[in-house]
Amino acid sequence: MAQSYLFGGGRRRFYPWLFLLPGLGFYLFIGVGPSLATIYYSFTDVTGLRGLPVNWIGVDNYDEFLFQGARSRDNLDALWRTLQFMALVTVIQFGLGLIMALLVNQKLRGRLVFRTLFFVPFILGAVVQGLMWKLFLRPGGGPMDTFFGWFGMESQFLQGNNAFYWVIVVQIWANAGFTMVIFLAGMQTIPADLYEAAAVDGARGWSLFRNITWPQLTPAVNTNFLLNIVGSLQAWMLFLVLTGYKNGTQVLGYVVYAEGFGAQGTGSFRQGYAAAASVVLFILVLILGMTANFVVARRERKYLG
């Protein structure tokens, strides 16, 4: 016999929808509404400055962003750099977070202290993280400059061509602790009986990790994989704090901010153009996110059925 409907028949069947309406309305207003507005404004010349007319210009913003002149080449370079940033951050942060989780999951003295130390950078916020490293790497008196000065060298970490890679270092340092926590939570859900049974059969070290830990960590692996990809694609604030807007370091998220709020030093506010750039970034995140989701779904079916 089928279970009766919890809220009864008739008009009572609509009660759950009434309960959902406030939250759904808030989500539509805060989440969906601005997203649709961004798509609309990407086809206009809106500046965000009060009193100026807003004109419909079709796909001109997209055409200029992707295909016209030197600016489009810079934008495509920023898009390629965004993909590089995503790939390096995802691979290194994923691996480092896993190693850290394996270390602090051991029954060693002081492991709680190390768990805290590894996680603390994540809770500081991007501005504090960036300022700390900017002071640390600052030429003319920073700790790294002083260290290099002992050997007669000068530090140009955030001024030269290596600035982009230093932002990658800071991004990984700031977020590896969060990746570690997710892996650690997954490890602590693995039944100890599995390890004991495998140990009886002679499994040790790498064999235990490959045959028990890694398959059982599938939910944590999938979560970290997706979060690392999406988070690195959307990163831009560390670039603002550490390097500012300069060629060779911009990523697509920073281009959106700089164009929309005049952060390039030109004083221009091209929010329609920035909206088009944000739509391009959204499409990039959507494609890569869906691809990653397909990959992790296959992996989950392989290990968990």
C-alpha cells in the first residue's frame, strides 16, 4: 500500500510550495535576478554612472572583447592565463591538500596544532592574505628582500614576469587547508575494520592507500576537484592586492572588475563591456564545471556503484 501524502489532499497538497515561496523568492531576487540583468546589460553601453543614457548595442561588446584589435588579444591572453591558473592551482592544491590530510590523520603528537596551522590561512580572507604576502615579498625592506640582500641579489617577485606564479603560490597557500579539511573528513569516515582486514592479508603502505583510502575518499575527491576548478576560475582579488592591473598577470575575473569599475587607471566605467566579459567567464566556468562533473560522476559510479 502506497504511503499517504504527508500534508493530506486537496489544497493541503500546495502547503509545501507555500513554505518554499519565501526562500525561492529571495533566491530569485538575489541570485537569478542579477544574473539575468548582467546578460541584458552585456548588450548595452551602460556605464553605471548616473544620468547617462543606456543604449542597446547588440553584440558589439562581445565583438570588441573577443575579436577587435590589441585589446581582444590581451583579453584572449587573460582567458588563456585563467586556464593556466586553474590547471596549476587545481593540480598542486589538490595534491598538497591530500598529502597534508594524510599527515595530520596520523596518530602523532601535535597533530591538532598542525591541523589548525594548515587551516588558518583560509579564514583570513583574500585581502589579508594578499597584504601579508605583499609585505613579505616587498622589495626595499621585506623579509625576502633582506634575505636576498645577504647574497647581493635584489628581489623582484611581484614586479617581474614571475608575479603571476607568485599569485598561484599565494592562492594555493591560502586554500590548501580547506582542501585538507575535506580530505580529512573523508578519511575519518572510512571504517577501521577495512584497514585491519587488509593488514591481516599483508597489505601495507601504498597498497592500503590505493585499495582502501583512495576508493573510499571518492566523495571528498570529487568535491575537492570541483571546488578547486570553480574557485580558481573565479579568483581575481589576490591579483588586485598583489600585482594590480598589468600585462602578464591579468586573469578574466580581474578584467571584469577592472573594466566595470575603472581600475585600469583610465577612469573609464564600461559596465556593459564588463558584463559581456563576465558572461564569457560564466560560459567558461559552465563548460569546465560540467565537464568536471561528468568526470567525477563516472569515477563515483566506478568506485561506489
